[in-house]
Amino acid sequence: MDLLNTLVDKGLRRELPTREEALAVLATSDDDVMDVVAAAGKVRRHWFGRRVKLNYLVNLKSGLCPEDCSYCSQRLGSTAGILKYTWLKPDEASQAAAAGLAGGAKRVCLVASGRGPTDRDVDRVSDTIKAIKEQNEGVEVCACLGLLSDGQAERLREAGADAYNHNLNTSESTYGDITTTHTYADRVDTVTKAHAAGLSACSGLIAGMGETDEDLVDVVYSLRELDPDSVPVNFLIPVEGTPLAKEWNLTPQRCLRILAMVRFVCPDVEVRIAGGREVHLRTMQPLALHLANSIFLGDYLTTEGQAGKADLEMIADAGFEVEGAEQVTLPEHRATAGGGCGSEGSAGCGSHEGSGCGSHEGGGVCGSVPAATAASAAPAAAASAGEARTDLVAVRRRGAGTDLAPNA
């Protein structure tokens, strides 16, 4: 297919595809999806080999958010039966992080619900960052606390934070349909503040909220312009009790095409499969590793994810390897210069995770179901878009904020 050959050539040169080419990837048929994966996989392997970076979420403060993001189980007015608790103490958060690090995670993402942190909140998170770093040499720490005020990104950087996550989520033209309590420009401003403070910027999107192909391409091109080091791709988890609970618009093939499009537009950045991979990719998750070079390990913010052991087995069985703490994630030209992911002289595409540290699920990250639950569910034929798979959505009842061991 001439389109795919062209996109591979551009990806190897870090050249920006045209919008028409990006849209054409999303428009390919299910019959061609393996060709699309093979092509984007060449670009992924060129820049990242067969390494898979593992990230681990710690929900520092769950629920009771004043914002009205329609996708979020922690939103204002949500009736989802999620865990609700106030700030974890630094030692509690450090213990939670240790479980993920023991499972092979390289980065800990500290997430808190809310519009944005107060200065006192920044102090709390700073103490937590220091506690984690004192006990775990070489660990990366990313904060995801919502909208930042002037000077807060600098304070987090001084405390030892490596990255800041704040997702754009969807296109600017449709953002007001998803959230009304803050604007798309507010989100762009926070990513810009993080970048300016010397933090690795992490910003991504949520697919499956009823958006068009044009919306998906718009948000990915906007992310490229923001030049994050990592781009988390979330697939909406329609959590009961949220406005988007009935939005089941994704198939495994659709998810693979979206990931491929992101890889072609942002060839040399950390593309992370975030919330919803277990729900929407299901048994096709291993194919997505040929497109993305990063995943979350275990559970998400308010929902359960695939068992950590199953994640590690999946990576090994698919012929990939877990990225070690001593290995540099980004290609040398980005790691040493903070360069762009595009063609020479053009802005690159993203780093870290936002508004939920790289996943979605409601003000934070979005989840899925443990492998045991998925395995015990009644066998189902390949689901078509519009078919609800509520059997694959489970609220998190373990880990941070509970007395039960986390799933790592």
C-alpha cells in the first residue's frame, strides 16, 4: 500500500505526515489492519527497539472533584461507586509506589483529583516525591495534579519531579462538549508551564467519546505542536454513573488504527497505551505493543486493570522486553536536546501524561478489569462498535486508599 510505505519513510525521517495521510490511516478497513500495524511497527522499532516502559499509578486523592469532565468517574455529580479519600501521607504513597516498582515499573505517576493544586497541595506532593526518591534510586516521578498556577511547576521540579502530565483529551473544537468548568486553552497553558519549568511534558488524548476522525487528527497534531516527550492514548471506559456511560464506540481494530496514526504523527516520542486497553483491545493487546512503547502496570486510578503478572507475561510472549531503569527511554536526539518529534526544525510530539497521568477514567486514569475477571467472563464473539462490555469494567477496591495489597 503506497500510503503505508510513504508513512514509514516519513516516520523514519521524523517528517510530519499530511492531515490527509493521517485521516487515511483511520479510514483503512479491518482487512488492512495488520498491514497498518506492520508499517507503524517499523517506525516504533526504529526509534525504540523492542523495549516496553512500565509506568505505575498512585492515586493520591480520589473522588470529590469540582470539575465536570464527562468521561470522569471522579467528576462533579458522578454517581459511580468509586473509592473516595483525601490525601495519602507521603509514607503511604511511597509504600504504594514500591509495589509497582517491584513489579518492574520505571516511572511512578502521582495523580490527584481536583481542578488544580493549592500551594499547600504542592508542598504535600513535594514531600511525597522526596520520600519516593529517597527510597528508590533512579525512579522517575511524574505528577498529575490538574491545572497549574504560576510557579507551581518550578516548585515540583525543585522537589525532584521529572515530568508533569496533563492531557488535552480531545480536539479544541469539541472540548466544550466534554467539559464546561475549564477550557482547552487552560490545558494547553498547563502543559506549556510544565515544559517551561524544565519538566518532561506528558500529554495525550481519550478516544471513544463520540469524536470524529477529524477530531482525533486535530488533537494529535495539537499535541505534536506542544512537543511532549510522551503521549498517553486512553480509550474511554464508559463507567456507570458518568454522562458517557453509554458510549461504546470502539473495536480492537479501531484502537489499533488510532495507535498507528499517533505513532506516524509522533514517531520518536513515548507513545503510551493508557486507560481502557483491557476493555477495548482485549485479546489484541499484544498487537498494540508493536505500536506503543509504554504501558501502565496493574490497576488505574478508580478502575481495575489487567493483573501485573499478566502484563509481564504478555510483553514476554509478544517478543518484547521490559525497559530497565538504566536504559534511556527517548531516542538520543530527544533525550539530549529535548528536540521535537517532527521533521527537522518542526515541533515534536509529547511526553508525560496529564489530567490523569496518562490514563483517563475520570479526572485521572482510566481502568479496566483484572485478567482473572476477563478470563472468567462468558466467551463472546468479537464485539462490534456499540456493543457494551460492562463485564470488563470493575471499580478498583484495592491498593492506594485501602488496606488491601495493590495489583502490581
